[in-house]
Amino acid sequence: MKLRVIAIDDEPLALQLIRGYILKTPFLELVQTFDNPLDAMEFLAHEQIDLLFLDIHMPDLSGTEFTRTLTNPPKIIFTTAYEKYALEGFKLNAVDYLLKPFSYEEFLKAAIKAQQVVGLERQSNTQVIEANNEYLFIKSEYKIRRINFDNILYIEGLKDYIKVHVQNEPKPILSLNSLKALDVKLPEDRFMRVHRSYIVNLAKIETIERNRIVFGKVYIPIGDQYKEKFQEFLDKNFL
């Protein structure tokens, strides 16, 4: 199980060290690094991250202050040269605390601990709760969301996550789930998997261009193994 990771540290050498540690750890996927928390704030509002390595002592906004601004923070491992901040970090439910300078062994132990915590959460959260012919319930951001099938445009698979793109919602609904698990819950006459990463609502298809389904500015490719089945659907509905 891989964890999507970002790191924030205002010290270039410290950030470079953490970046190197992340890249050499097989179960960590480095998504981005930042030298200040304000830039990371916008990023976290739109990206799903599992783990954050966060320096505490930074100008303008400390790591602990930044954590308190996050509505749904990822798991956090605090990094700092000041041992006195450890207690405050744990009060914010940090997974672990690394005192600079720390070795790769110390880093790895903390990362494994985070992987175990995330794994346990995924076991309890990764499921479609209920589905019938009109709607389904899924867990998203510690809530259970009801989604009417008529409102779904398409569903996108991203490794351990799915994004349900819904009409008239500014952001997709994120859930710790797999596209395969969701596919078996959807009515076959209304939804079709057209790519290893996409399921589409057949009733919402309005434009097909060069073997791609067009939803606004989004172009969804039709995978080779799904072309025959999709062509059968078109043949039945083609004038």
C-alpha cells in the first residue's frame, strides 16, 4: 500500500534531506514539496494526500498553526530541531515526531507507523455502504454521502481512491475505494466502464470525439479492451 506524501520545510537542506528519504522509501509516493505552508494550503484543498512531513518552526505560520487551519488534515509527522514542541505536536494527533537531525532509520520507523495507521483506517472506510437502482451511499471525508445516479457524470479511479464527478458540484466526491468495487454496485444498463480509470453514466453522454467521451473540458479515452462493448451500446442507440 503506497502513501501519497508531501513535505513542508522552510530550510532548503532539510527539505532536500526529507525529499531524498521519501524517494528511497518504496511505499511512499512523493507528490510535492513546499518551502512554506501557505503554498501548501491551496494544494491540500484540491488534492488527496495521505501523509504530511511538516516542520514546526517556520516564519509567518508555524507547522502547528497550519495544522489547525486544515479541515480534514492528512496524517502528520512533525519535524523540528526543537524538542519542546513535541507535546504540542502530539496534542494535534500527530502520527510521530522527528527531532532534527534524524537518520533514515528514524524516518523509516515513523513512515511505517503512518502506513499502519492509514491501512487500518482504509480497512474500516473502504466500502460502498448501500446501493439500489436510484442511488448509492459511500464514505467520503469521514461522512456518508448519498449520491443519486441521475446526478453522476462519470467516476474516475486514482489508485486507492475514486472521484465521483457530480453535476452542479464544484469538486468531485472523493472516497477511499476502488473502481472495481464500485463497478459491481452500479446498474449495468446505466453505467459502463470505458477505461481502466473511468466509468461513465451512459445517459449523460452528449459528445464523442475521436474515441473520446467529452464532458465539458474533460476528454475521457475509451480503452482498447472496452471499445467493443461501447460500440455495441452505440449501435443500439445510433440512428
